[in-house]
Amino acid sequence: MANVREIKRRIRSVKNIAQVTRAMQMVAASKMRRAQEQVLATRPYSAKAWEVLIHLAAQRSGSQGIHPLLARRDPIRTTAVVLVTSDKGLCGAYNGNVIRATLHFMQGLGHPVRLVTVGRRGRDFMVRHGGDVIAEFSNLPPRPSLLDITPVARTVIDDFLTGEYDEVYLAYTDFINTLIQKPTIRRLLPITPERVEDSVMREYMADTPVHPTGEYLYEPNPHVILDAVLPRFTELQIYQAILESLASEHSARMVAMRNATDNANELIGHLTLNYYRARQEAITTEMLDIAGGAEALVHPGI
């Protein structure tokens, strides 16, 4: 059995780790509450923007042609994926799940895929495994604004319009609740207003008509409005995806740190039991030595 001093040193070390993980759990819980409030506040706005887009896209003038951000290209030669992960680790399977889903999606395409990464974990993994990372964004603020997301959206939109790739997908993690986060991959460009995505936004868009139920007059005209609205709508979708991912990240980190704290406390219990056993064994051995010495003094000839 291990020696008493070694076990005592290990107990002290595990207690220090438990204190750190407990503190990280509380910090993650605080950040998760703020991120959850932010993501829930923006979901209705995103849903209403989607409804407006459906009306605008369905009433565009045929003489002016389809807007470039709505036009589907055939054949698809190159796809871009905006991969949203975290900058830091210690958040359980959060990063691994979305990266695994992205790799599976890329393998099924059968043509070149270019990556725009948001977060260092996704960038580092893709670079190590030979992914074609054309842009990377990291160190976003804890509570990003739409202005912080604009460079990501402009990179994606400009390259799509110039023909660098023919379609763009978003790979991120939907925040369902504290215990459940769902890796999600959905089309970003070309925008497809005819289809309601199967994601957490579905509950806000369930009653949104696929085609407009009435005629609206737009000034100056729908095409001019689309020129202004579609880039903003694309930015909004990326912004919403990043907010969903942040809420998922903090939830996953809180759960991971709670599990780590529980495991550390359980290990402390086992080590404490081993410590008492080793201490008792050492005391028993010393008592036997003392008894043997005393016996030898009483009967020196034995």
C-alpha cells in the first residue's frame, strides 16, 4: 500500500483541483445565464426578419432578375463552411461534436470545401488535418454585438458574390437547454426563403407562411429593398448562430466542470479511505515492533 505521506500529498492536490473546477463552474454558470438571455432575446427578431424576407423574395420583379444572394448555382463546384467553435477548451464534447458533424458533412459533398472558422479550436483542428482554411476569426467579445460579426459576414458575402464558392453553410451548435446542445449545419447562401429550417428557430417560425398571403407595396421596389436587406439578413443569421454557440459553450463548460468537481470529490473520498488504511497499517506495524522489542527485553535469551 502507498505510503501515508504520498497519499496525503495527492489528497491535497486533488482538493486544489476541485476548488479550481468549482470556481470555473460558477463562472461558466454566470456567463451561461447572460448568454442564454441574449440568445432568447434575439430569436423572435430573427424569425420576424425571416418572415419579411419571405415576402420580399416572393414578390421580386421578374424583369430585374433574381438577386445574386438568392440565385442557386448549378453545378456546385466549391462549398464554403463557416465553422463556429470556442477559443478555449474544458467544455466537454462541445467542440468535438460540431467538428465531427462538419467533417461528416464535408466528406459527403464530393467536391472542394473551404473553411471560414470562428474560434481557435476549430481552426487549429482543421489546420492540423489539412483543411482549406481561408479565413479565421477569434477572440470575440464575451457578449458580441452585430458589429463584431460584420467582418465574418462581409468575407462570406463578398467571396460568394465574386464566385469563390457556389454555396455557404453554417456549422454551429444550437442551444436547446442547459444539458442539451445540438450540432447544426444549415445553408446560409444562397438564401432559401421557401424552407423553414429544422432548428430551435422553428418554434418562432412555425406559423410563418411559406408564401405571402397578401400583396404589399414596397417603395422604391422589392429589388432595391433586397439589396439592403439580404446582406443584413445574412449577418443576422451568422450573429444568431454565434450567440447560440456561445450559450451552448458556457452550458457545456458548466456541466463539464460540475462533473469534474464531483469526480474530484469522489476521488478525495477514496484517497481518504486509503489514507486511513495506510495510517492504521503503519500504526499497527509500529505497535508490533514495540511489542516485539519489549518481549525481547523481558526474555533476552529467546
